[in-house]
Amino acid sequence: MNTPNSIMRPLLVASIMSIMLSACGESSDSKAGSQYGEPDTVTPPVTPPVTPPVTPPVTPPVTPTFNQRALLANIADNIIAPTYQSFQNKALSQQEKVASYCQLQNTVNSGDSQDALNSALNEARQAWRGAMNVWQYAEMMQIGPLTVNSSTLRNNIYSWPLVSSCSVDQDVMYFAQGSINSRPYKIANRTATRRGLDALEYLLFNTKTEHSCSTTNAILSTWLDKSDQQRMSLRCDFASEVAKDLHNNASTLVSQWSGDNGYGALLKQAGEQDSKFASAHDGINAVSDAIFYLDKITKDAKLAKPLGFVSNKCGGVGSICPELVESPYSDHALPNLINNLKAFRQLFNGEGKDPLNTLGFDDYLVDVDDKATATKMLADTDAAIAALENIGQSLAAALKEDASNAEAAHGEVKNVTDQLKTDFINSLALKLPKTAAGDND
């Protein structure tokens, strides 16, 4: 039977609605959920905490604790001043002994008087050795008065290695004549090679009476006409003048070093207002420059050159040259070397006149945490002294017969100077002297 469309449409719509609700399974309840009306919440990803970089603790700069001015005071008052004073005393004794010898020179008429003359000569020679021994300490202490005016005072006392026996022979005659170039003779106006310890050595120890000049000039023209006795008397008279001049110069040295206005006081005031030295460290550097004598003179001029380790007048490198040794007439080269090393040691470890004050460069090195260099340098210095003492004869004789011991001694001295030019300078922040710059030996 056909159902009218007007009836079927409402029934169809109702059926479709019923099916849709059943299929979705949803409730027709209108209650809101627990998060109804709240904004959507997004949970961020978990990020691990950032660890800041570790900053090392800041180490404050090390403030030097070493009393540099105390070191300068010890060196000035306890080491250098007593050395200069001792040389002045030795120079006075030398002057007296030479004068006594020369008083006898013209009175030799018998065996007894000859014995007295020989004894007086030996005493004069010993006085020279005593003065030279102390001076070799002072050679390591060339600072202040001994360096000003191109080292004039030092050279007037001792000009080695610049020496001239010919010049001394000429001045023997100029002094005897009493004038030079129509002017009164004054030894104080003469060049350094005609005076000083090296000139006095030649006059006291040279046994040859011939003059040493290659040619005979006018002043020496009458020398050949004189007897050996007359020649010795003339030399002795001039030796007295040289010894007197030496004592005068020694007194000048002491005077310029001592007192409130002396160079010793200036050194101790290093770093004060209007001081010659801007800082105490500059004063320390001046002393350091002085002890480099051990490198350029003791090691090189006194040992390396006669040994032929450097070029010399005997044929260049490799040629042993005994005639280049220091103090050749007295055979005093070896004691000179040993005394240089002893003076270096004294300055290095601060051991001077006062046994209770031994502040030295070794203490400074320990303070800057370089005890190893202090220990090594002292040990090497002692080894160098022992090696020189082991030569056992004059240096010239050793070079002629067997140079091995002298070569070994040179090596020991070099051990000291190698440290001096490297670890010593670097650890104490000192400046290398110009004379040592570029020296790689």
C-alpha cells in the first residue's frame, strides 16, 4: 500500500537522527569537562641546566721579598771597602820595601852587602806579590771610581793586558834625566803602561839589563854605555817612584769610595730620590756587571788566549802562547787567576770582613726560588779553584810542558761563566753587560 509522502518524510528524518546518535555513542548530557574554558597547556621539553665555565683563581703577582739594598750594603761595606783598604795598606808596605831595597842598591861592595841587597830585593818582591794578590780581588770589583773616565784610575794602578816594557825602560831614563820635552818629569802625567803594578813587576823581577825596545831612541842612547850595576840602580830609582805613585793612587781609590759622599754611599742609596741609581735593582746590576770580569778577562784573556782557544799572536786559534800569560816576570799568573775566583766567590756568597753578615747573590737566588743555580755556581767555583791549584807549577811552564791541566781549569771556569750568562742573569732579571752580549762560548 502506498503511504503518502507527507507522512513518510517526518518518519525518515527521525530514524536518521536516531541512528547517528547511536553510532557516535555520545551522551546527550550537556555538562562541561574539568578543563572546559581553560587555555591549552603545552609542556616544554626538559633542558639540562647550563654549567658555567670554571674560572681559575686569580694569583696575585709575586712581590719580591729580598732586601736588595741590604745586599748592596753588605757588598759595599763588608767586601769592597775592606778590599780597597787592604790594597792601600799593601801599597804602603810595598813602597817602604822598595825604598829600603833601593837604598842598598848603590852600596854593594862586599859579599855581606850583596846578601843584604838580595834579602831586601826578596822583601820588595814579596811586598809586590802581597799587593798584587789583593789587587786581583779588586779587579773583580771594578765599579764606581775604577770605571769612571774610561777606567783611568784602574789603569794607572794596573793596565794589564795593555803593557809595554819598552815604555817603562824609556821612563827609567826620563826620570833619571828629570825632565821630558823640556818639562819636569811627573809620573802622574805619564801614560798607564809606564806606571802601576805591571811596570813595577818588570822593574823588580826582570833580571835582564838590556832595554826591551826594538830600537834605541835618543833617551836610550846612553843605556848601552852603563854597567849592569848602574842600570839596576837606575831601574831601582824609578821603581821607588812607581811604588810611591801606586800608593797615592790606592789612597785616591779609598778616598773616592769612602765617606758620606763616596761611591760606596751612593751604591747603598740606590733607589732613593736623586740617587745615581733609579732603583736598588739598578745598583745590583752594576755589581753584576763588575763580576763579569770573570768571563771576559779571567776566562778569555788570562786562559783562553794563551791556550790558543781564541786567536793570538803566536799563530791564531790552536797555537799555545805562554808569553801571553799575565805577570810573566814574576810567574804570578796562577795566583792571579785563583784570587779572581776567590773574589768572585766572596761577592757571590757575601762572605766578607764581618762573618755575621753573609748576604750575597746566592741568597737572592734562593729568594727567587732558584736555589739550584746558587748551589751549582758555588760548587763550580770551588771546582775551578781546585783545578787551578792542581796545575802545580807556573802557568807558563804548564803551557810549555803539558797544557792539559790548564785546559781542564779553563773548562771549570767556563762552567761558572756559562751559568753567570744564563740562569743567574735570567733568574735575577739582570741585564747582560754589553761586553758579554753575543758571546756564545
